[in-house]
Amino acid sequence: MSLRDQMAEDVCAILNTDELGERARWTNSAGATLDRTVRLIEQPDRQTIRRAHIWTPIATTSVATGNLFQVKRNNATTTWRVMYTDPAETALQRSYCHLQLDDMVRFSRRRWVVSKKGAGTAGPPEHTFNIRGKWFQSSAEIVVREDGKRRKMEGEFYLMLESVSDIGSADTVTNAAGESFYIDRLETSLNRVDLPYLILRRADV
């Protein structure tokens, strides 16, 4: 065994004694909830969302994207969601996490219905599903009507998402207050660090 491997095993042993690490409730990919000792190091905020590195021993905790770590410090309990995990070269594994998003939003699956005149409208909802997100509102913009005379103020809304699976352009989004939104577009970054977000407009005004 090399010195590097021995040091990695020693660090894991120390981590598991709770002297260096702290207790966390780990939810793995199978949905099982297990108690683990981790080393949580908070990082600077990104996209106004708290980030952290979480170190775990590979032998006892096989971490994957989407896993959750719930950590209690004094009276505050935080839940961290794994964005990605770096390939491990030693007995320790580092995972990059963000603080779990606060809001539950409902997506209604719809299909585009094209009329005889060629105009497309969203059809009735076929099924609904929930995704965690975080809302932001931009400043209102002036919208000019086709006749060039009428104007109105229309705000843009941003919705940060934990995942973007099964989202279509005809879908509508409903927040906790029951307000509905149309999806204008989805913005995703090429890097692994930024969360995807939707740009929305109100559908019920």
C-alpha cells in the first residue's frame, strides 16, 4: 500500500469518528435513508443559492447525482442535493452540492393543438407532476400590441429548477399560490455548476 492510500484510509477513519466530520442523514438513489458522517465545507453562493462540497468515504457511502444530505448544526437543519461527484482517486469522494430548493411547482403536461388557420394553442392538461424550484421576478417590460397603439406592462418570471426532465414548451406551470404561467424558454448552462432555469410569463392575467 502506498503512502497516499494509507493517508486516505486514515482520513476516512478519522472522518468516521465524528471528530473531523459531522452527522448527516443521507438519502441515496434507491430512496433509502441512512445515517452517515460527512465533511461539509460550504462554498460561495452561486445563482443566489448556497453551495457546498461534501466529502464521504467511498467504502461506506456511494454518492450519486440527486442524492440528499441533511445536516443539523445547532438548531438549523439544511438539506443539500448532489449536483455531481468527482471521480475519486483515493478512499475519499468529493461531491458538489447545492442547498435544496424551497418551492414545489406543478407542471401540467400539454400538447400543441393547431387550428385550421394554423394557429397553435396549448391543449388541455394530460397529466401533472411536481418539481422543486426557486422563483425570481425581473422588472416589468413594455409590450407593444400589433396595432401599435395599445401597451401593457408584462413582467418576466424566472424559475430555477433542480431538474428539467419531461418539460415541454406547451406545458404550463402553477406556483403555490395557484398562479399559472406559460413557458417562454429554457436556459441551461454548458457547465455542471449552474442550475437550469425557465423564463415564464403569466397565463392568467
